[in-house]
Amino acid sequence: MKTMVVWRTVPGKYKSAVEQFLKTGGPVPAGVKRLGRWHVPGSVLGWHLMDGDPAAIAEHVAEWAEFLELEVYPVIEDDAAGAAATKVHGG
């Protein structure tokens, strides 16, 4: 399952978050593939798009919860969203 994680650094934890990221690189667990990760330069905001086992993604999110406020969203692509909309609204 594709999952978008939106993150913001916890107030007062920016330096710790950066140190942890530089130390580990933020690897994803087995069973998860990173599709992209983006940072807003000079800010505390970023996005991480992953594909894989939801339980493994939950593990990854838990690893960063000390440093980051995280919003986790399962996401689907246009074709799947269009098919669902067509079932509901016809087309």
C-alpha cells in the first residue's frame, strides 16, 4: 500500500531530529520501498512517500515519533480514484 507521511519537527527537537537523520539516513524497514522523500529547505516540514506493508510503515513512523509530528495517509493514484468515483457517481 502506498502511504504518504507528512512530517514536522517537534518544537525544540530540530537539532536532535537532524542529528538522527544524519546519523542513520532514515532507512525504511524491510518490506517497505521509499518512493520519494522531500524536505522544505530551511524549514521543519517534509514528506515521505512509501510503498509496502502497513505494519512496517507504522514501525518506521514509531521510530521517528520522538522527533517528528507525523500525519500518515494511505494514498491511491488517479486511475484507482477515478474507478472508485465512477462506481459511485457513474460515468
